[in-house]
Amino acid sequence: MTGFPSKKAAAQAKLGEYDDIQVYKKPWVGLTDAEKDGKRVLENGLLFNAAEVQAWELGIDYAEAKLKEKNT
């Protein structure tokens, strides 16, 4: 007899002994400068002036920061 009410409880107690187990966390990988490039979008005719390009880039930076915040 192990002193535990079930085999499951005994196994869970044994797992608790291994406190040095590390959880792997995938590192954050953001967009590259080329992927964020608003000028390229401008060249493709989706944006029309410098203010829109700047707004595009700010929006991308904001979205990327929020995603990083949630995933790290």
C-alpha cells in the first residue's frame, strides 16, 4: 500500500517531486522591416500619401506591440 487513496494520487504526488522541470516558451518573432514597409504598400497603390504611410506604420507597430504583450 502506498498511503495514497488511488494510483492517480500517488502518480500526481510523484510528479510534484520534479520541480526543476522547465516549460519551453517559444520566443517572440515580430515582423521584419520589409514586412512592415508602408512604402511598398504605397507603391502597390493601396495608400496614397505620406500621412497614410505613416498611419499604416504606426498601426502596424501598435498591433505588433499588443500581440507581443499578449503572447509573452
